[in-house]
Amino acid sequence: MLRRFFDQAYLYHKGRRAAFKAEEFIFHQLGYPLVTLIFYCLIASYSFRTTNLTSWVIGNAFLLCTNACIFGLGNIFVGERYYGRLRSIIASPCAKLPLILANGLFPALFAVCASVCGFLVGAWVFGVDFSGVDLGLAALTIFCAMASAACFGLFLSVFGLMNDSMHLILNVVSYLMMIFTGAEFPVAQLPPVGQAVAQLMPLTKAIAAMNALFEPGQGSFWLLLLAELATGAAYALLARAVFGFAERSARRSGRFDMF
Amino acid sequence: MSLAVLLATMRVQMKQSFARPMFRFCLIANPILNTVLLYEMYRGSGEESFMAYVVLGAGLMGLWSCICFSSAGDINRERYSGTLALIFVAPASFPTIILGKIIGNTLLSLLTLGISLVTAAVLFRTPLMLESPLYFLFALLAAVAAFVVISSVVACLLTLSRKTELYMNCIEIPIILLCGFVFPVSVLPAAVRAVSYALSPTYAVELLRMSVWGVEEPAAFWQKLGILLGLTALYAVLSALLYRRIDRRVRVAATLEVA
């Protein structure tokens, strides 16, 4: 069972990278996100007139997972439909969750790598100082953030069964994450409704927790981390519930798409 | 070059582009979301004329996204649809058809500037004041010409690869960063600035910004305009050479497919 899970995860990964040379794949997974991090940090340094970019490096390093978790996972069912496997997945009596999770394993690993590289590049280019930071807790925060973002990606992926405009949805969501997670500017700047939306988004609490690690006193680290995990778990449960609904609807109507 | 073919291609291209969800995202959602994001990042900057960075920046980012995800991939899209061979051997010349597509896309993409202007006026009640409208008109016309020609070069280069989607994604943010769409290029390190000044959009952005703030030194404006037109002419020659090379390669290999 476990071996099948990892075999399946590796096959998904192989399918995704088959068209690219190794250096192209690495550039796409790591190089391009790092250029994006540098871009937003440069805007912040100019617009906020500051040389202390720690908060933006943290926020954007977490957002680097967008590429893998949101676009990678969000397109799962679009990909399955494209390759003609959707029928087998919906109709087979096996559990769907391990299949979906297997699809997300490698994107989540790349997301962690991208985030770690983001912090390293941030330290190198923008002089972020890690000297007083507990690296174990920092690693734990990254792991929790990526797990939460991956759950959010899974939740979004189910909407691939309900509409044919996933590119549009995923791109809008990636911008909403930049606006509402506090990665590019403090959440306190948003109007009250915006601040409430921010608390429902993944990564908001993880970014705040990481900021608390760098500058103790900005909030309770463990409380923020638990809240981030709870957000991720809520999205995972929502994904399971919406997928179950889509699956039942597909069996009843005899159609694999709800649009 | 037939004007009727050019106009007909422009019309068809505008309809086809607007039908695609990704183009609609780049055209409508992208400038709105970028305006909100940049406004929140810039509003505490203390700079009085920051709306030029917000509105022009968001509009130009949307324009460039439209170019990246449409003009740059149009030849590949024709290949995917199986119509590349038909338009290649049609009595109307192939470059005319491609130019019509690119001009159609670029003109439609100019809507992003209007959308970001309206977004700023409606959401933030801070309209953009245009200090030198006549200079702005010159700058806009030169910018459109520059974007059409650079799109043509990029479209040619991407024709030679089957990994167009990867490269389309990878040229978006680096050009926005290098050409200073949302901050002055003086923020960049000197070595990077040398690359910026070899790219025609850098001058287009600077000219647009100068005309929004008010042209105080007309000589500087005309000098930049001259450089922009010179670079645009240079890119046009490069594009023509590339088309000729591709044409020769296609005739020798007797195929429009890529290796």
C-alpha cells in the first residue's frame, strides 16, 4: 500500500517533468520563483523606503510554494481529464484521497525546497540575518506552511471537476494570496472585512509565526502555528467533502464533469 | 503586405484571444488585482506621485502578461490547432498574418491601462492626473510599436521550441523587473541596469511615466523617444531576420514541427 503510494507519486512527478531537461525543470521550480521573490522585495524596498526586508523575504519565501501547491495541485483533475484517466479514478472502488495526496507529494517537496532557497537567497541578496533564529522552529514553520498550502491546493483542485476555467481561478487565487496573507504588506492595512478574509487564507498565520521567530513579541508562535495547521486541516476536510459530492454527482448523472 | 489581411487577422485574433480564460484573466483580473496590491504597497511610501507607479505599473504588467500568454505563444497555438501549415502556405504572407495577430493582441491589451485607471479611481478615489497629454500620446504610440516588435521577436524565438508554455511563464516577471514597470530602474544594481537599458520597454515605461508627471525637460523626452525608436527598429530587423531563417528552415526540413 505504502509502496504503491510512493510509486504513484513518482509516476506523477515523472509525467510532469518528462517534457523538460533537468536544468529547465529546476529553473522552473526554483529559479523563476526566486526571481519573483527578488522582484517583490525590490518593490517593497522602494515603496516602503526600507533596507530591512526580513518581513518581505519571509512572506515571499512562503509564497514561493504557490507555484507548486496552487498551480501544481490545483490542476490535478484538469490533468487527469486531459490524459483520459478521470473515468478510471471516479469509477474505481479504491480510496481517492491517497491518489490525490500522491499527486501532491513531489509538488510539496519542491515547495519546501523553493521556500528554503527563498530564505537563502533572501539572506544573501537582502542581508536577512538568521543568527538569532531557532532554525529547527523555522524548519517546522516552513513544513507546516507547505502542508497547509498543499491542502488548500487540493481543495482548489476539486473545482477542476466543476468548471473549465481553472487557469483563471488559480491565477486569481495566487494574487489573492499575495494581497491577503500579509506577504507583501501588513494585514493590518486591510479593511476589517479584508482582515477577516486574511485569517481564512492559508499561510497568513505561518508568515506571522515566522515573523514572530525573527522578532519575538509579535505574537504567540505556537498559537499561530496551530492555527495554520487547523486552517490546512479545514481545507483538507473541505476538499474531501466537495470531492465526495462531485463523485456522488458523477455516479448519479453518469457524467464526469459538473459543468 | 495586404492591409485587408492585416485588419481581418487583427479582428479574428481579438475575438479568439478574448474567448480564452487565461487571456481574460490577464486582460481584466490581472490589472485590477495588481492595482490593489501595488496601491497597498505604495500608499505608505510618502511619495506624492506614487499613483504613476501603481496605475501605470499595474496596467503595463497586465499588458505584458497578455503579450507573454498570447502573442508569444500564438504560433505554437496555431501548431497545436493544426492550422500552422495552412497559414504558412496561404497566399497572404505568413509575417503579415503573425503581425496582424500581434497588433490585434497588443491593441486589445491596452485595455489593461484603462482598467487599472478605473480601479484606482473607483476603489481608492485617487485618479491619475495626466500632466502632459500630448507627450503621453507620443509615448503611448511609441510604446505600442515597441511592444508589437518585441512580441514579434519573442514569438519567433518561441516558435523554435515545443516548450513554449515553460518559456512564456519564465519571461513574464524578469522583463517586468528589468524594465522597471513598477519602480525606477535606478533601484537595480549597475550591472543589471545595463541589461535594462538594452530592452526597449524600459524606455517606453520611462517615457510614459515622464509624461504622466509632466515633461519638464522636453530635450530629455525626445532623446529617450529617439533611443526607443532606434531600439524598436533594431528589434524589427532582428525579427525580420528570424522570420527569414525560420522560413528557410521550414522549407529545407519540409516540416513546421520542432525537434
